[in-house]
Amino acid sequence: MIVTILVAESSTSSKVLTLENLNPRVKSVEYAVRGEIAILADTLKNKLAQGAQLPFKEITNINIGNPQQLKQKPITFFRQVASLVENPELLSDENREKVEALYPKDTIERAKKLVASAGGSVGSYSHSMGIPYIREQVAKFIERRDGFSSDPDSIFLTAGASPAVQLVLQCMIDKPEVGVLIPIPQYPLYTASLALFNGQPVPYYLDEENAWGMNIADLKKSVDEARRNGTDVRALVIINPGNPTGQCLTEENMRDVIDFCQRERLVLCADEVYQTNIYVPEERPFHSFKKVLKSMGSSYENVELFSFHSISKGMIGECGRRGGYVECTGIDPKVIDQMYKISSISLCPNVQGQVMMELMVNPPQPGEPSYELYKNEMDDIYTSLIRRSTKLASAFNGLEGVTCNKAEGAMYLFPQIRLPAKAIEAAKAAGKQPDAFYSLEMLKETGVCVVPGSGFGQQEGTWHFRATFLPPEHTFDEFINLLENFHKKFMSTYRD
Amino acid sequence: MIVTILVAESSTSSKVLTLENLNPRVKSVEYAVRGEIAILADTLKNKLAQGAQLPFKEITNINIGNPQQLKQKPITFFRQVASLVENPELLSDENREKVEALYPKDTIERAKKLVASAGGSVGSYSHSMGIPYIREQVAKFIERRDGFSSDPDSIFLTAGASPAVQLVLQCMIDKPEVGVLIPIPQYPLYTASLALFNGQPVPYYLDEENAWGMNIADLKKSVDEARRNGTDVRALVIINPGNPTGQCLTEENMRDVIDFCQRERLVLCADEVYQTNIYVPEERPFHSFKKVLKSMGSSYENVELFSFHSISKGMIGECGRRGGYVECTGIDPKVIDQMYKISSISLCPNVQGQVMMELMVNPPQPGEPSYELYKNEMDDIYTSLIRRSTKLASAFNGLEGVTCNKAEGAMYLFPQIRLPAKAIEAAKAAGKQPDAFYSLEMLKETGVCVVPGSGFGQQEGTWHFRATFLPPEHTFDEFINLLENFHKKFMSTYRD
């Protein structure tokens, strides 16, 4: 009896909602990009702000592809229009002269057009798939890019590519046996979302020795093995250009992938958010899967493709605004209807993100007042990104035991670090993966924040980290110097 | 053999992803607010735009609480600051004079502070829970409102209240037996999200005869019955002020609810997005559940409360921007950690929504340059909403067989329509709920778009629709006149 009473008391004083009875799918999610190391970086940043003495003067966040956090200047045209659409007063005839002293004419015209497309105010809920006019503009952009038609009613504007990916995966997974092929290393959005929606990640490995290439034989092996084990493999995720690996696929390779999807009955999910971050354009230009698929003719008409894009990457880097889209090619209209229904529960993607998507797909054209500045700003960022990626890769390759493929695309390097056995033991003793141990030490010594490779997946027994090359160019010498000193010290501490 | 080959062919030519193998949770979602009638309204709007002759000149969208779609002018101060934060040029010393000719000084200062709080650009990803400075401002707002402390680290900024509600429900439901008490009628976000996350809605009825009041005996009956049937009832959703029903709870009633939650071990989810839409403030002021809970003293410390708020409602109506928050009171910190992890998968809520949240909780103060205009704009919208709600309720009450409670709060009326048996038969013949049938006819005849009560739930055998009172005041006479004529015609067509 006493026991019963005690239990009852403990039960009323404890919480209803606890870690124990939380959704196990939520608990199973791992998301390293904003994990322990990122949280420590925030803590250290606050300490520095409060005047603490640390071995470094600032935190260098090369963990996330967040260009404007690293002082990348936003593109003037985009922000001028964004500013005008917010303030109806600026578009009134009454203020015309004052406003024209601050804004080029094409920005004013564009803003008026966008406000009208939003039904007169960017403060209204839009259509749950996004403002029809903006979806039309996205479709036209895709048509210009690919040379094949695009249907605005197959395009969902979303609050970034991540919710678009989640929308697709959430619809696709109807039982725990459903599997989705994901690259290893991968952007952890995919494993996190699969964990959340109770599907199976089916890994296929990118070949580090071969510039992070993919090959069909490996894909086939992964599919066959998973299917033998009872997994209903239903889709293939490809990140092109790669995150965290930075490679660009050749058109030939893409044709093989599409053919493979048709033969194996796989929905192709093409994460193409880095499509303008292309650093060796002659050798490795970007091709969209949509274009390659359409170019393969009517015998591939039945292939199902979701293509994702974003305003967060490229030379735009408008991450905080949250804007993206998914284009559905060959998808059953009834499936699109269901996606629309699910989108409507949260009413609409934020209109400011939609507006930026329109600006991204319709930049200023030669002859327009904003063109020259726009072109210069974009070119400056682009050429600097190429220089920065080369410089950082070369610095990594200069470190003892480190090798690093060059970035053909995207915003990241993914160097491999060969750690001494003692370092691996020290990591074990600290209860950490060796690359997480290394990255934590790096942060504590240098203020440089990276993401350990174990957060993305990697071949067993290899260790990596992901680093963006986004910090301002003038800071590279200093933080590279800090990294080099740290690495030397780390290696001599743990040398076998 | 031939059959086998045919099947194989049909299987390769058919889709991998079909309605049949889609996530059954996705398929089971119902979301009437943007259902058939809303879609027809869009179609008719397009037809009108293309010059079609219809029995009305425009679509009157009183189906969604979307004030700016219905020409509500955005609050100048909010938009001025929103405009300034977008355009770094406007905040430079170089342009100071030109900018001060267009913007009051306090808007410029505020914009600078907000850009700094975003790390120098509103184009950066923020902390996944939202910008720390803005969470601090929200906490201070809550403290001023309630007189009790609030912790910024228990506040998640979100892209509107809807994703905040979904985040909480997604975490809370760990098995299909988990039940959540929801009011009937309810805002369909709740049933839709419960369907999506595979939980059980446990309905409790609001009492239409008693101004849509709730009583503890009914709640108790609902909980007991559900628990007897094996449902693990874990939470209680209250929408206060009510949507679609417009009632405001008394403090006494709220104390009883909190006491009930403690006794029954229920997490309280308080949807308080209409907290400033209060139309009989002396009789029915707004009290937050947080304040009432804290005022009940330490013996109620263990009660777990999620409180939701939004920038979409009130007199602000910045729906398209998507901004909201959830404050967690008495929630296990380990649960908050899991919510943080899930939020981080989509990186961050859009920064523009966060900025507007800061403006909402820190409006201009007496003596500041923007105060007077701000005050006048807010007062004008507020007093007009009161007049409009009264006028529309009175029009509904004047219709044969229709009764309508007045709106104590929120943005909606939820009249009951007593339909003739013939109309109910006609609806059945058309395969529709009687109120959906009535609402569709209304749309086709008048261009007025409402949401049928069956989308919100209602006592069996009663029929309602939800109508906002948000259209511009000068249009009321015309669309009320259309409604009256339609109703007369409808009733005489179907009179028994």
C-alpha cells in the first residue's frame, strides 16, 4: 500500500511530458550542424563579447553556409526591391522624387509589380503553394535554364529548400520499411528527416579517391542489399553540387542515374541548391536533372523527379529570409494535391522569401539601371569564392596527414584527417568520435568552428570535417595561421 | 503468362509514388479552410479578372483571417522599420539626410538595433530558436503583460503560430493512443496536425447557448470517456479568444481549467493569437493562461503550459510575413532541448517574421516620433473592427433561421443556420454536408466566400459557417445586401 501511494505522489509531482514519453522519432533525430560544437561556439562568442580572455579574438563560423553572417554584403538590387515592397509610402506618387533619389527606377517598377502580385500587400497570406505570379516566373526561369517547359502548378514555393525536402519525404514514407538512398557523406537534413518521418536511410558511398564521384554499380549494390533486407527502397537523393563534398556531376553520369532510377523504380530527389556555385565551369558545368531527364526523350517520361532550389546559396546568400522551391516533374497530380493540402496547414510560405525568389530568377538585365552594379557585385563574390576555396583547400592539403579534394561547386571543403592512434584513444576516453574530438579542440584553441565528418557520415575508419570557405577574404591568412598552429600542436601532442 | 506480362508493363509505366502508397497520415488530413470552396473562389476570381459575367463584381473573402488581403492598411511604423532593415544603404551616414526626409528618427534607430541583433544582416540564418535579442524582448513583453517573469530560453520564435503548434504536437505524440482535447468547433489546424502526427483528437464541446462557453464537467466527461476507451489523453488545447467562435474566457473559468489540468495531468496548450482582438474589454478582458497560472501560486508550479502568439492577428495582420512564438512554462528542459533540435533541421524561422515580432512587442511609446500615427492607426482599425463585428452579427441575426453570438474577441462570427429538410436532401444528393452545400451556393450567387461549420466541427444536427468581419467597412452594405438576397432565395427554393 505504501508503495502505491509513493508511486502516485511521484507521478503527480513529475512532468506529463518527459524525455521518456516524447515521440521516439523526434528523439532519434541527429543533427550535427547545430550540435554540441555549434552550441559551444555560441557560448565562446558570448564570453568574448563579455571581455573574456581566450586564445583567439573572434569565433570564425565556418560550420554553416551562412554567407551574410560572415559579412558577405547582400546584393544591392535585391535589397532595394525588398525594402520598397515593405513600405507602401515609398511607392506612392507623393514621395516619388525623394524615393527616386535613393532607388533606381527599375527597383521601383519591380517592387510595384511584386506588391500587385501579392494582392496589394506583402502582409497578406498568399496561396499555400506560393503567389501564382512568382511561380510563373520560376517556371520561366527553369525553361530558360533548361530549354524544356515547366508548369507553375507543379512548383511549390517554400520557406527554404529544407521544408520542401521535408514535405516530399513526409508524403513519401507510408511505413517504416520505406527506404531512401542518400549519399554518404550527406547533408544531415536527409537522415534527420528520415528519422523524423520514420523511414530508412539507405546509404550509398561517394568515392573520395575519385573526386567524390558516384557510380551506378555502387548504387545498385546499395539498393539490392537494402531490398534483400526487406527495405522498400523508393527514392534516391542526390545533392549536386555536393554538400559537404563539393563535387559536380557530369551529364553522362546523370543520364546513368536517371536510367537507373527508371529501371529500379526510384523517385529522384535532386537537391540543386548550389547550382550557381560552380567553380570549374568549363570542366564541370552544372546541369539540372530536369534538363537531362527531358533531353532523354519520351521513353523516360515516367521518371518521377523532385528538384529543389533555394535563395540561401549561390552568390545571393539570403539564408535568413527562408525561400526555396520544389519543382515536381512526372509526379502524379493526386500526389501534388496532397502536398498542397499539407502545405495549407501552415497557410503559406513567408511572402518575403517568395519575393526574393522572384528577384533571384529575374535579375536585372543588360541596359537596365541596376544591371551594372548587380553584375559587379555578383562577379566579385563569385571570383572571390573561387580564390577562397582554392586557398583553403591548399592550406588543408599542407597540414600533416590531411588531404582535401578541391571544390568543383557548393560552399564547402571536406578534408580527410588521419589522426594518430593516441588521439583516437583520447577521443574515446572523452566519449567522442575522433573527428568531433579534433573539431572541439580546434574550436577551443582557435575559435574556428567546423562540423565533424561524423555528422555527415563517412567511410568507416576515416575522419573528416566540413568547412565553408565563406569568411571575408582578408581574414583567411589569420584564421589559416591559427589552424596550422593548432594542427601542429595537436599532432605533436598525440603523435604515436 | 500474358497476364503476368501485362501486369509488369502496367507496373513500370505507372508511378512509384501514388495516392495509394502515400503516407496515410498525410491522406487522412482534412483542412477545410483552404478546401473546395476556397479553391472555387480562386477560380471565380480568375474568371472575373478575365472579364467573365457573374452575378457579382468581386469575390469577398471572408473565409480566412487575412486582413491585408481585404485592404487593411499595414501599420506605418512596422513597415517603415521593416523597409529600413532590408536596405543597408538607408542606414548609412551618407544617405542620412535623404532617409530622414522619408523616415521618422525612431524608425531608423530601431532598424539599426534590429540589424545589429541579427548579426549585421537580416539575410543571415539566426539561432534556430530565433534571435536571442528578440526572444529577450518577447520575454519582457510577457513580463509587462502578466506581471510574472519570463525566460527568453523558453521561447521559440517560429514562422507563425501554426508551425509552433505543430512542433509541440509532433514532440508530444509518441504513439497512436495519445489524445489531445480540442474544442468543437475548433480551428482545423488542430485536427489536421493530430492526423498528421498520428494522435487522437478528443473533442469537448463549446456551449453555443451559453456564448460558446466551456465547462469543467464537460471536459471531465470527455477525458473520462476517452480514457475508458484506451486513449492516453495528454493535453488540452484552448483557443482564447475563440476561433471560430469568438468567445473570451473569464479568469475564474481559466483557474478551473488550470486546476483541471493539474488534477488530470494534462499539458495545457493555449492558443492566444487573438489576445488583442478584444471587443468588450470591460466585461470580457483578455487574461493569459501564463498569468492566471502564475497567480495561482506554487502549488500549481508543476502545471505544463505552451502559450502561442502571432504577428498575423490583432490590429497588425502581418500574416504573409509568418511570425509567431511559443512560450514554454513548466516544461521539462530536456523536452525543450528536443524541440530545439527539431527546429534546427529547418535552420531558423524567417528573420523578417522575427523582426516584426520585435516591433509588435515593442511598439512606439508616448513622446516618440512615431507614437501618434501608430496609436491612431491601431485605434482606427480596432474601433472599426468592433463596428464591423456588430454590424455583421446583426445582419446574420436578421436572416430567417439564423442565430449568431456576438464576437467578444478574435475575427470571426460563427452563425448557426437552420436549414429546411429539402435543402438537407439536396445537399445529400450533391454529396455534400448541408452547410458546405449552403456555403457553395452562397459563393456562386454572391461571390462571398465563407467556411462551412463542418470544417470546424459542430454539435450533430446543427449547421454553421465561419465568416470574418474583416472586409473594408464601406463594402459591408453591399455584400450584406447580396447575402440577404441570396439567403431569401435559398430559403424560398428549399422551403419545406
